Amino acid sequence: MRTQAIAKDSYGIRAIDHVQLAMPAGGEAAPVFHANVLGLTEIPKPRHLEARGGCCFEKGAVKIHLGVDSDFRPACKVHPGLLVEGLTDLVTRLEAGGGCPQQRADRRI
């Protein structure tokens, strides 16, 4: 299938509005982790999406949506890359919340 050519300056992607991640049905720990550990605020899902389950979180421009996947399998390489101020404090909160943060050679904690 061929696509129609679009003028180079007719559009532009400026940013990512949100990231959607999958979670298993019954993922009750997700709101606790995202709100209490990451410090995000849970926001109501739009009414037409409530029946699907899942939850949404925001803090400033950061928006993470968690959707229920009945056939959920953890993915090894799927993750949001978050830029953090006070990284050492966040690592402490992650460890206290049962997380296991990984340090990359190019990112010092």
C-alpha cells in the first residue's frame, strides 16, 4: 500500500502526550506504587474507558496510563524512561517500596 506524500512542514510531533503500559487484571498494587512511591496523582479515567479497568496517573507533563491486559506477560524491554530530579531520594523510595532500581553506567545516582 502506498501512502500519499505529505508536505514536509504540514505537521510536527512536539511531544508524547502519555505512555500506556499493560498490567495484569487485579493489579491492585499499581496505584499504590505509582502514587506513593513515584509521587504521581491518580486521575479519573474517562467514563467510556472505566469498564476496561486500569488507571491513569499524572504529575505535571508526565502522564502514565495503565491498561488491563487479560493475557498479560511482563515485557523485558518495555519501560518509560523518566527524567528525575532528586534521583538519590527516588532510589531510596523505590528500595523502601520493594523496587530494585538499576544503575546505568551513563547515569550516576
